[in-house]
Amino acid sequence: MSKSLFETVISGAPKRTSHAQVVDQLGKAIVSGEFPVGSILPGDPELAVRFRVSRTVLREAMKTLAAKGLVVPRARIGTRVRPKNDWNLFDSDILTWHFASGVDDEFLYHLSEVRLAFEPHAAALAARNATDAEISGMMRLAVAMGDANHTAESLAVADLKFHLSVLDASGNPFLRTVGSLIEAALVGVFKLSSPTAEKSGIDEVARNHMRIVEEIGRRDEAAARSAMEHVIRVGRDRVRQALHAGTA
């Protein structure tokens, strides 16, 4: 699990290296629209002064942003911000920058739809393929989510561990590669609206996740799929309510 994701989304702690700081700040500026799609970024001299870094660090940061699909260098023109369709939305940094910039219903809907495309099927595969040891491990993680002493951060960590364990238990290595997307989604959900405010909220989260494991343990693929779908939709609805309450 990436420590930096929790540092940036939950605690707000700065990136440690100059390269990481430049990538993080420029990435946020692009995703937020400070540098809109199609625009040319300021030149190296201006950016080097803005971020107080060498041109070498700046060039490496641009390479990182280009690899994420955010920018493309053009000879004699400069570095242009690419269309949003070219951005790698499976990249945990880009997802983190979206949450930092503020997300809306449409963004959350699309994110939950992607999760619904992967995770319920992973749960169904786990019902087919998981070992008894893996099922016991998932149940321990689900039960641990009911700890009344959870903070928003610790519950996000516990939730992430559970969902990654389901991906692992699916037996499909390709599904594990969507872990960064799930990580960003879960941290964003709990940052915006955590059930830790009330003990009943924590209990509900634990029960819902325990149900997933129970269905996996019964080797009921359809029920495991349904239980996972329910968990994802509950989280999505909770964040939507928080967003609407904030704009009311």
C-alpha cells in the first residue's frame, strides 16, 4: 500500500523529495484546471523559480507527468496539457489529485462503476478459488473493521486491506493490478465521509464486509458478487449525501 496516498489525501503531509513535490503540485494544478487542457505550461525557467528546483529535477518531473498521460512535450512549442481522455485514471496519484481538487457526483459515479466492474467479479472468483486460509484471513480483516476505536484513517486502511485481500483470493493476477484505483477510491470515500462518527456506522461497515466473506465461505458466487456490490453502493451513497450536505 502506498504510504504517500494517505499522506496526501488524509493527513495532507507534503511529498518528501523535490521531484515528488514538483510532480504533486503540477499534477494538482493540471487536474484542478489551473493549467487547463490544451494549454502550454510555463517554461522551464519560470517553473524552476516557482518550485525552487533545478532544471534537471523539473525535466524528470515532466517525464513522470508525461508517463501518466497528463502532458506531452512539443518541440519549439512547449509542454502541452493533454485531453482528459488521455489521462491514466488508474494511476493513484491522478485519482488523489481529483479528490484534492474536489469531486462531484459524476466523478464518483464513474469511479464506483469501475469498481462495480471489477470487485464483485473478484468476490465471485474468490468464492470459487479462495483457500480456507484466505477465507479465514478475510474474515479476520472484516471483523477488525468493527473496532470502535477506528479513526477515519485507520478504518480506510482496514477497508483497503480487506478489498485487496479479496482481489488476491480471486486467483486472477490481473485483478490485483486495479489495487491503486481501489486504494484511491476508498481513501477518498473515507476522507469525504467516514462512518467513524457513529459506532453504528462502524458496526454496519463490519457486518457488510463479513457478509461478503460468509458468502465466499459458502462458495456462493452469485451471493458473494451481490454482497460486494452492496458494499460499493453504500459507500458511494454515503459520499453523495456528504457532498450534497456540503452544498446545501
